[in-house]
Amino acid sequence: MTLNLDAGAVRLAAQLVDLPSVSFDESAIADAVFDALISLPHLTVQRVRNCVIASTRLGRDSRVVLAGHLDTVPAAGNESARLDEQTKTLFGLGSCDMKGGVAVMLRVLAAASNPRRDITAIFYDCEEVASEHNGLGLIAREHPELLTCDVAILLEPSNAGIEAGCQGTLRAIVSTSGKRAHTARAWRGENAIHAAGEVLLRLSKYEPRKPVIDGLQFHEGLQAVGINGGVAGNVVPDACEVTVNFRFAPDRTAEQAQAHVRDVFAGFDVEFTDCAAGAAPGLSQPGLVELIDKVGGTVQPKLGWTDVARFSALGVPAVNFGPGDPALAHSPDEHVSCEQIERCEHVLVDWLT
């Protein structure tokens, strides 16, 4: 497919939805994005795996990175774009998360031939799968110079408002042990599933922090998300595992978050399976202050983890600003407001030019 950058952001988003790009299968959409941008003379365009990086090199005093992922989750009968003209809504897989944002990025690049800030736009793959495959993470590891900037904007859905920072996240397995026995002679054993009751009790009594950081209130959460145990219908189980997920505010480091979980489950074996630090809001950066003024409204904290954390780890202030309601992401009726797509485009073009 040939993308038409002159079609308007909404029509362009519909074209992108009609390009299948489930994680690990982004080559076609990466080809289309690369081919559309290589024709713009003010851009330098390169390809890393299925990531496309386009940048201006005008010697401006500051540089902005715009970032958005190309992949989607698997389809749920919503593969094709459908534009409802009456409600001004675009339906389809990835329309909200985040091909509406990708369309905005493409339109901004086409419009900003002489921006007052240099721009680097990164279209990356494999965001919807395990972090080890993430294209932005690959660039951060192997080509960190491409992320050098004064401020970064992730076009993740945020209802066309600014969501600053993000929470960290970790998963851990809390284990209990016991002794096997036949259930007819259960007193000879020790039931590991029963022992997990204390784990669940601590979770039910847990009171999450709600710290205020840079004027934004974050809300932590510690939840059981899985439990595994049992041998057979007539055996007292000797092992049980409770998987917990901790969403922690960005004033904790990953190490501090892990220490907190160990404290909560003191006396039990705790094994961490993954952990990603959050990102502080960083709202004092002059470029962000100006963007916030143009967007208007109230800045909200990001109650979740996004790739803004990768920029924060590099010392770069970053925010989420994109069209779409994040609550609609991955749903069968996924959709995005056309007005939000156009609003994000106009704000960013105005801010950059």
C-alpha cells in the first residue's frame, strides 16, 4: 500500500488500520512508512529492523523526539477500518492504540519542513509483546544517539491530553511449600495451598500509597494476578505459587519497589520475573511547559507503564500525548475520535513550527 500523506490525518489513520501489523509482522507497514517519508526532501530516513527513523538536521537549538509503535495486538474481527461520518469516529484494530497517533506523526513530519526545533520521529515495532522484543528498547541499546533530544513525546492514546510520567511495574511469584499426602490421610501432609491464604490475606489488607509527584497524584497497586498449585484430586499439595503485580509510583526505583514487595511478603519465598522502572513527570522542562500551555486543560499522571520510561532512563523528560481513549485499546470495538486525531496534529504542528 502507498500511504497518502496529503489525505488528512483521519484518512491516513484509516489507511494504516487497513495495513495488518500484528507484533512480529510489521514489515509491510514499516515498508509503507519508509516509502512515504523517503520522498520528503527535508528528512533523513533510515531503517533498523522494522523500525523507521526520520529526522530533520537543520542545526536548531533543540531537538524533539516523537515516538509511536507500529504493531497491534491480534485481531478480534476488527481488521478493517470503518469511518463513521455521523459520529466522526474511526473504528478498527489499532485505531486507538496507536495508528491514530502514528498518522499524526506522519502528518507532522510532512508539514514541518522548516521547524523551529529539530525533529526525530521513531516508528518502532514489537511494543505489544515482551519488553525484550521492543523496537524502541533495541534502539536505546544499540543506537542511543538516535534518542538524543531535549524532550520526547510518545503518541500513546491519552484522550488528546497530556499524561506525564508513568508508573513502574513488576511481577513476582510468592511461593509456599508443604508436604504431600493422600487426602484420606491429610493429617500426614501440609497443604501449601492453605498456606497461601496468608499471602492473600496480606494482599486484601494492603493499603496502596497515593504519592503526589510534581503536583500529580499517582496511585500504586499490589494485586494477585494468578495462582498455581495442586497435584491431583486426591493429593495434599506440597507447593503453591501466587503471582502478584506491583504498579509503583515513579518516586520508587526498581530496587526500592522490589524491597517493598519482599517486606510485604516477609517469611515467604519471593522471585521476581520482570521489573521496569517508572518515569518522573519532568514538567519543568521549558519545551514541555510551552506544549502544556498549547494543549490546555489539566495534566494527568500516567497510571500505567509506557515507553516514556525508556526516555526517563536516559535523562530525557517525556510525556504521553496522543489521540484515543486508552480504555478502548485492545478491545473488539476499538475506535478513536476523529476530532482528537486532528487536535493532536494541529497542536504539534503549531508547537513545532
